[in-house]
Amino acid sequence: MTYEAQLDQALGKLHEEGRYRTFIDIVRHKGNFPHATWRRPDGTERPVTVWCGNDYLGMGQHPVVLEAMHQALNDVGAGSGGTRNISGTTLYHKALEAELADLHGKEAALVFSSAYTANDATLSTLPKLFPGMIIYSDELNHASMIEGIRRNGGAKRIFRHNDLAHLRELLEADDPKAPKLIAFESVYSMDGDFGPIEQLIELAEEFNALTYLDEVHAVGMYGPRGGGVSERDNLAHRIDLINGTLGKAFGVFGGYVAASAKMCDAIRSYAPGFIFTTSLPPVVAAGAAASIRHLKGDQALRDLHQERASIMKTRFKALGLPLIDHGSHIVPVIVGNPVHTKMLSDMLLEDHGIYVQPINYPTVKRGTERLRFTPSPVHGPKELDALVRAMDKLWSHCALNRQDLAG
């Protein structure tokens, strides 16, 4: 078989299963989001409303963020010029890490090029720092966490999602003297459910394990200052390492871990994913720091976000749509078939100017394919009315079951 034929076979398989992913070319308009322009492959354009973005609070267009970025761009230019060890550390990076450490009540923070890289680099490095470490990972953890754990070469245990009894069994079966780490999330992005953080901490304390919490779908949106679910529940001080993103609620780009000063020092000294990567452009670091500072004091925006999500779920439930509702801001509607999910997404986009990306395997389990909506404070009643009408019409048109399959 030729290389070209092999590529055709691999791509053909995705097409046959209805899992081939298509990029949607979106042009955002400052000050007008979630309204945007869809540029079709043929070059024509159509106005759309974006319902699947991760800029959860609209901070990507907030004047405070844009002003800070313009100022930094005017002052120092575009790129950072190198890795953190080679000319790529600036006052902007130090200020950003100070804001993040303060946000989570930690001694230090370490900024990476993405939250994916932060998870991957940190979780693949920790066993080098603690030889013989066993990592216990929730089965629904982010792909970046899974990849980091796979690559570290150490022992790993996968416990059933949020199953504390199963985790206890695994902990009890291992050498009590072995260093251990429990990795989990606060908000799981596909179902929108919460991790049992306090009970996981208690298990970690009982078995002398470190804790690693991924807060990427919670920072900025939960807690009195946006420190995430661990801040909301007054648990952040009991977590050893907190991972977060700058590219979702904070509206910019990048990722980080926050921990003790010694832990961050060790990670930055040993993690290849940090050592050999060009640092964030100062303009990005400046915008992220401004966003974090602002959100520490903007509880009204967080409240409005939760209100908009609650209203959407109420209206979807009134239509009888198979909705998963665990009380978070994420609104998944289960379709259960990859072809139907893609068809619904395409029809919403082409016929109604509503953009929501289909979520298929391997992101979610087969048979649970879905449309995942992420309402924000900038999605108003007019946008929601249009979405509800479109979903009602298309669900009937496609003869999909309105029974609450999600439970």
C-alpha cells in the first residue's frame, strides 16, 4: 500500500463513521460577539451566532483586556524572543504568574503555552521528581492529562469516573510507601458534571498522596474571585497543584499550573515542555493578567453567566430535549448518532445562522454524540429565542426522540 492510499484509508474511515471534523471559518467582530461571520468554502459569507465558544464570559473583547494588550504591543512589540530561560522572561510574565498565584492562594505559578501543554508537561515530569510515583487518574480526565500520564513511564491507575470506592480499592492495593498523586477535574467539560473535590482530597490525605486538579472549565467563572470550584468550596489551600487555562473564561491564550514555590521551581527546571518552548508573547501575558485582575472583582458577570445558562437549560427542558444538567454552565444535548449530530450542526449553521460544533467519538463515548452549547453573558434573550426556535423545528424535522435520554 502506498503512503497516499494509507492516508485515504484513514480519512475515509472517519467519513464513513460520520466523525470527520470540518473547520468552520469564523470571523469574530470586536464588540459584537457572539455575532460573527461564517466564511463558506466557496467564499460567500453568512452572519452567524456562535454558541460553542470557550470564551465563556466574553473577555476576549473586554475593553480592559484590549487596552492592556494594545499598551504592551506599543511598548515592547510582538513576540517574546525566546524561551523563558533564554531572553523570554519579561515583567509581563512575572506579573501574570503573580496574579495566578494570588488567584489560587498559592506561593507560585508557572505559565505554559497552553493548558494542554501545562498538563502534559507537568504530569509527565512529576514521576521524574518522585521516582516510583503512581498516578491515579479519573477515566474522564482531559486528553492532555491522559497523554502526560501515558508518557511519564511510571505506574498509573485509572479509576471509574467520580467513583470514590473504586479509587479507594486501587489505593489500598498499592504499596503504602510509594509516592502517589490523584489527578481529577473540577468541571468535566462534556457532561458538565463536578468532581467530588473534598472527598478526593480526604482520600489523598489518608493515603499520603498529592492532588492535581484541572480547573480549566471553572477558572474565572466560579468562586468569589474566579479561582474555580476549589475556591468556591474553600478547598484550594488543600490542593497541591492546580491547572488552569487563559484561553477560556479569561479570553486570551495560554495555560498554567499553580503550586508551592518549590514545586513550580522543580517543574520549570525539569519539564521539557516548559524548558524548550518559546514563552507567551508579552502582549498575550499582559491581556491575560488584566483579565484575571478584572474578574477577581466582577461577580456580577459571573452571576449573569450562570443565569443565562440556567435559562437556556430551562427552555431546552421545556422542549423535551435530551439534556444533561449537572448544574454547571455547560449544556450538552444528546443526539446519540454521529451522522445525525453532524447533520443537525450543519442545518443549524446553514439554515439558521447558528454555529454549534458536533461532539463525537473519541471526545465522548459512542452512542453519546452531542451538541454542546456554552451560553455566555453576551448571549441575550434575542439570541436564545432564535436558538430555541431552531432547535424545536429541527428536532421535529429530523424525527429525533425528545425523551430525556440523558437522565
